[in-house]
Amino acid sequence: MTPIPVLTTDALRAVEASAASASLPLMERAGRAVADAARALAADTGSAILVVAGPGNNGGDAWVAAAALRESFHRVVVLDVAGEPAKAADARAARVAFEQRGGTVTREWPAGAVALVVDGLLGIGLARDVDAPYAALIARINGGSAPVLAIDVPSGLDSRTGAIRGTAVRATRTLTFIAHKIGLHTGDGPDCCGEIACDELGLGEAARAAAKGHLLTPQLASPWLRKRARNTHKGDFGTVAVVGGNRGMVGAALLTARAALLAGAGRVYATLLGSDAPSVDLVHPELMMRGVDDALRSDVIVAGPGAGQSPSATSVSMFERNVLPSLIASDRALVLDADALNAVASSESLASDIARRHAATLLTPHPAEAGRLLGTDAKSVQADRLGAALLLARQSKAYVVLKGAGSICAFPDGRWSINTTGNPGLATPGSGDVLAGIVGALLAQGLEAEQALQYAVCAHGAAADRCVARGLGPVGLTASEIALEARDVINRWCA
């Protein structure tokens, strides 16, 4: 499958400029695409379609759409927010055509029910919080019962970051143009966009050529792990060692080890650091309890789940002082999660050692952990999730997944992807431990780091989606249930 491109704003502008030089009528194409989408979405109640036209290019698309809907005999009312001629010639011409054919234009929200609201208020150029008059209009859109079609991006959503700029439209469907935007799929974007569709406006090839990022979908990832041949043995699927589980936190390491086993690793070692560690996992006695030396001889090491942190800023735990440095110095593929990430964040020498590793290194932080690694905080990371993930990948020369709504996978060479699977059920204790185990298992089975990370992230989210579809969550979904469902997802994908 060809990856679905996601463009930054700068890359998108460059593609648009190339189209302008070729005299392609992008606004006309976009407006007519909006009209087609509106016809499909509007309820057949005899009520009017309300088109909200802002002052920018988004408003221009809205005027073109209104004129096209009027041509097909739909009742259309345009709420002209700016009250002055649009800047774009295409938009001005569309307004004239609409009015000449008897179209209704108003400056106030019309009385009575509407069949559909078309949101053309604000576009991808939004760079500040929404002004008060527009905020009130967005509240009116969100407070109605009619479905909402957003043009390119829901008004108020920052298309670069997925952050809500004060307030944002909650759309039923978003029709975006040329390529997908980052903010539609990460941060608050998934809660604002509803169903997302993309019309390439004839510029798909240019978008794919310009893109460094793509959507991570099951259709893309599922072929990467091949169906197993009959003539195989457990040694063909590698050995994963999970190092962690300090006193009182053994469960985290066991969740990771169990997930690695369920995701297909041939052998799984649990190297538990706590004095209260069990000598056997009674739930999965297939796990082998081994020491650090055995972990160093495995194919893949997953370090950090439940490893514990120093009790004070002036002390160093045994894991930080002895175990983690030896794991980083090894020539094994290394997945760092949880307290391993916190230890690296507090040690410049460990961070430098990671950047010098020759074997693959994979980092799986949530926003707070990413903030510590970057010397900032979770709020700053969430304000620019892509930028944070790319910076961390570049600094550490590692493959990084920044977890959260729309998890971002970032690679050392500056490429990236945004995951499209998952739901709030993943916000449960141990979910990240399970993901780390799945990553380790896929590395052990021979996937390269870039594919192993993305496959695991996508399958992990798909497992949560399947659980919720069966009535398990999102409230109360457990990490153990996600691990079991992930096994089923992986088997279905490589059947």
C-alpha cells in the first residue's frame, strides 16, 4: 500500500505554490468538493444548508461551495462573517454568482432549523487564539443539533499541532485538501474532526513527493510481518529480555514480558530487580526468570518497566548505576521505557551513550517523559508533539514513539508517521508496558526498528479498538486485556 501523506504547513504551501504557477483553479475544485460532501451529509428535511464563510481562503472555498449547492437547487444561506469582499478573486466571483442567482446572505445566525452547517470560518493559517466574536459563533455551531462539515480543518484547531486555540468547532466530518495535516490526527484533532476525508485536488503526486510524514494505518502496517512457515522453531522468533520490576513494581515488568510472549517472541526472559520478585510467573509460567547476564545475551532488551527511580536527586539506584549502563553499552537492540527514560533524562552521560550506540535504540515516552528527556515539560511537548518527537529522535539517534492521542513515530533521519488506531481505553495503567513488550517481540521476530515500532503502535491501538467494539471499555479496559487482544490482531494481520 502507498503511504497516505501528511504535510507540514510549509510543505503544503510549497505544493500550493507549484499549483498556482500552473494556474490550477484550486479554490474552484475545493469548493465543488465541499458541495459534493455537503449534499451527502445534509439531512433531507427541507431545511437550508447554512454555510459559514470567514474572511480567508477557507471562506473563499465556502462561497464556491454555496454557489455550487445553489446550482443544484439546494436551499442555502451564507452567514457572511467578514461583511466585506473576500481577498481572493475566486471567492469574490463565487459570491457574486451566488447573489445574482438569488442566494441568501446574512450577517446574523438565521432563525429556524438548518439541515447542515458548513464550517468555512477559519483555516490552516490560524496562529493565535480565536477572537471573542468568532468564539461565540463557534459555540453556536457546536450548540446546534445539525451535522457539521468542516472545510480543510475545524475552525479553532491548530492544523500544525492539534491544539485547540481557545475553542474549536466539533465537526461531524472534515474534508481536508491536498494532503492530511498533522493537527487533524494528533492532540485534540481526533476529538474535533469527526470522520476525515481528503480530496487531493489533483495534487496527490506532488503531496507524496513533498511528504516526510504519513498516516500509520493497519492497511499499511499489516503486511510487514509475514505468515509463519510450518518448518520453524521457537529459536526463529528470537529472545526478548525484560529488565525492570523493582520492589513493589514487579507487575509492570511482568506485563511487558507477558505482552512480548503473546506478541510472538520465541523466548522471553524476565529479569526482575526487586527483592520481592517471584521465582515464577504463575499466570504465564512460560516466562523464564533470568539475571542481567542472560539479558545481555538475548536478541532484544526491553529496559525500564517498573525499574524504579532514585529516592532523591542526590542518590542513584542500582538500576541507574550498574544495570542500565551495561544494557546501553551492549550490542543488542534496546527498547527503553518508563524508568529507563527517567534515568536517561537525569544523566547526561547516559544520554550521550545512547546517541553513540550502533545497535538500534527505541524510545517509548509519554509526554511527561519526553519533556524530561528534552529538558522541558509535558505541556510544552503537547504544544508541538511532532516537533518534540523529531527533536528527541534526532538528539538520541533513536526511533521514538511519542505516545498519546495520535501517537507519533519519529525516526533519526527526520521522517515520521502518525498513528490512526486507538481510543481512550489505552489511558490505563500498564498500557505502555504492554506496548514496550510488543515492540520487543517484533524486533526479535526480525522486523527492522522502524517497522517494528510502527507495527507495534498500530497493532496496540487496533487491539484497544477491537476491545471497545466488543464492549470492553474504554472505561475500565485493562492492559492485560489489550495484550490478549493484540495477539489476535497480529494473527489476523499475518494470516
